[in-house]
Amino acid sequence: MSAAILLPAMLLDAALGEPKWLWDRFPHPAVLMGRVVAFCDRQLNRGPARRLRGVLAMALMGGAALLLGAAIHALPDFGLLELLVVAILLAQRSLVDHVAAVARGLRDSLPEARRMVARIVGRDTATMEGPAIARAAIESAAENLSDGVIAPLFWYLLGGLPGLMLYKITNTADSMIGHRTPRHEEFGWAAARFDDLLNLIPARLTALLLAVAHGRFDAARIILRDAPLHRSPNAGWPEAAMAVVLGVALSGPRSYHGERREFPWVFPEGRREIGAPEVEAACRALWRAWGAMLVLTLLLVLT
């Protein structure tokens, strides 16, 4: 049943994305998950044994997500609510829209491009030039293709709606508390490590989908070479694949909170003077990888 529901859910997400009129009136499920994480952070992230408290918080949130997913799945509505929930929790259309907005900004003006890219990355954007803006947008496209599209699809196929809900609450928790800051290094440890575990296979699947969708069967050598250079155990895989299929160099030096950090280049032999055309090509790559996953899902329905 999972694959049969996933196919129309993917198409629904691709067609509608995140309608502003709806989410201006009601809180998005991702927002509700964020509120749950923030509540656990306020209530449990204090006192001694913060790492243990973080493990407890992650267990409570994960357990609640599993139960909620199972409850929705059990409703006698022929899977209608489940289909809607799955479509809402996918992010293909919204991801493409956000990345495409950066490309339009680059064609308009640097201030507009900086404003658009600041919506999807956490690095400093105030003094970015065109190539750095383009790189940031493409990197975000690659990483969020894995986190926001392929990983949710993978865990839904593997564990149904409970599996998808567990992944989403974990990914939300990691984005909010899984940071090496004085407040969250201990408390967010469990969220960060569990998110790494849940993304282990999807990140590599995303790289494979990008390469296959572009006919780049020769990309494996470069992906295997450059993916481990990334500071994340998973994000480097889709990023390296995106770099290869677009022929651009990604990562490299950037600034966070006023501090310049010297990250290694991913696919350093690729083009570095890039702009709107390369960001637009990244949008097309997102749809190609999505299409490959759609075909894979269709094959699962037919078998």
C-alpha cells in the first residue's frame, strides 16, 4: 500500500507545493513538529546529564511520531488522510521554487539574490558575490533534495507513515538542536546522531539518482573521492553528485557569523565562475532526480 499511496502523493506535492493560502491559515505540520522540539528543549535542556536528557527527548518525540503515524494509517478512510499527510511532508516543489527564486534574484540584482539565498542557507550572505550565491543555492538544492525529498520517500517506502513521521521529527530536531553550540552540543547529540543514521542510505541514494538521471555513470569515482571531504557524513554525497552533473565546483571557503571557514572544494576541477544559468540547471537536476524516483516508485507499484 505504501508505494500505491506514494505515487499520487509525489504528484500532488509536485503540482501544488505548499499553497500559501492554506498555510497562512493553518500551521504546517513541520511547524507543529518544530514547536514540539522547542518545548522539549525548554523543558529538558537544563541541569545535569544533558546528553541523557537529549536521548530521552528524542525517544519521546520519536515514539510519539511513530504512534501518530500508525494512528493515521489505521483510519478507515481508504488512505486519503495518509496520502495528504505524505504529500504535505514532501518538499520537492517548494525546494525547486526556493532555488529558482535565487536564480531570478541573480538575474535581477545582487541585493535581491542575497535576500533570496538567505532564505535557504545559514551562512553569511550580506557580502556574497554572484558565484558564491550560486554555489550556496546549488549546495542547498543538493542537500535538501536528500533531506526533504528522497529520505522521506525512502523511509515511507520502508516503514510506511510511521517511518516517515519518525524521519521528519528527527530531521526537524537535528535542524533545531543538533548543533555544536554551548547550549545544544550535549542535549542535541542524540538528534544529530540519529539524523545521521537515518540519512545514511538516502544520501547515497540521492547521489545515485542524480548521476543516473543525467547518464553520468562515470561519476562514481569523483563522488567517492569528494563526498568524504564534507564536514557532514551524508551531505557530501548529493553535493558531490550535483557538482559532477552540473560541472561546477561547490563548497570551498565561506563565512559563518563573521568567521571565515576554509572548507575543501568539492569537484575542484569544475567551473567556479557560475551564476543564474547553473542555478537553473540545478533546478532541472532536482526534477530529473525526482523523476527517477517516481519511476522507481511506479515499478514498485507494478510489482
